[in-house]
Amino acid sequence: MKYTKIIAVLALPLFFACQAEKSEEVVSEENAEVEAEVIPGSYGAEVNETTAMNTTQLMAEMVDADSYEGQVYGEIKEVCTKKGCWLTMDLPDGESMRVTFKDYGFFVPTTSQGFPILLEGIATRVTTDVETLRHFAEDEGKSAEEIADITEPKVEITFEATGVIIKDKA
């Protein structure tokens, strides 16, 4: 009887500690869901709007250059559905520009399609290999057949952002 009381007294703090951890986990999960619903805002390094150009102006700038450093604005077309580690924007020539984030230092909400965005960083003309294109297609949730159809590398403009501002929809 004496030992039962001692064990009970020693076990109570452990019981309460476990309950406290469970309640903290629930609060954290709830906060994560709420934060994911809030899309407009700044991500990555601080961006001060200066002389941003639209994607048409960027295309004109890239005719004679292989890179451009500065700010570009447009609309988010697609976002990596796994964790928001890249996004795409439409270009005036019908192609898309893939935007990644410097050193994978930040991500954007996976539900931010259709929102206006201001990017700061470097645009570069690159050749993307088949393996990387297939990886991106998988991230987009494309079918195995669509992924298998990717057989050629692609010359495209990509953008590595150091910071972005996602704005409210108009």
C-alpha cells in the first residue's frame, strides 16, 4: 500500500507533463493551419518596392542579356504543391517563368495561385535538364504519363528570388 502511494505520487508529474505536451502540439497545429490561410505578406528578405518591371519588360530586357537583377511583378500561376518551394508566372510569349527561392531559405503558401506578386532577385536564361523538368512536373502533381513525355531539355528564363511580397487580390 505504501509503495502504491509513492508510485502514484511519482507518476502524477509525468502524466501532467505528457498532457501539457499534447495540448501544445494541438495549439501549434491549429496555428499552422491559420497561418497557411493568410497568404498576402512578405516572404524571405525584406523587399522595398522601387523600380519593378512587369514580365513583358523583363522579356525585352532579356533579349540582349542572359541575366537581369532587380524587381519583377506579375501574378502567381502555379505553386509547388508539396511545400511552396517554387512558383511559376506567365510570360508574354506563352511560356512560364519558374521562380525559386535563394538557398531554399523561405517558401510561399501552397495555395497562393492567382495572387499578385513582387519578386526581388536575379532572372537568368538557363537550360533545364530533363531530370529537373520531370521533378518539377512531379511536384505539380502531373501524371506518370505526362512526366514520361518530358524528353528534351528546355531553354527558359528562371528567377531566383531573395524576397517576395504577395499582395491582396484586386
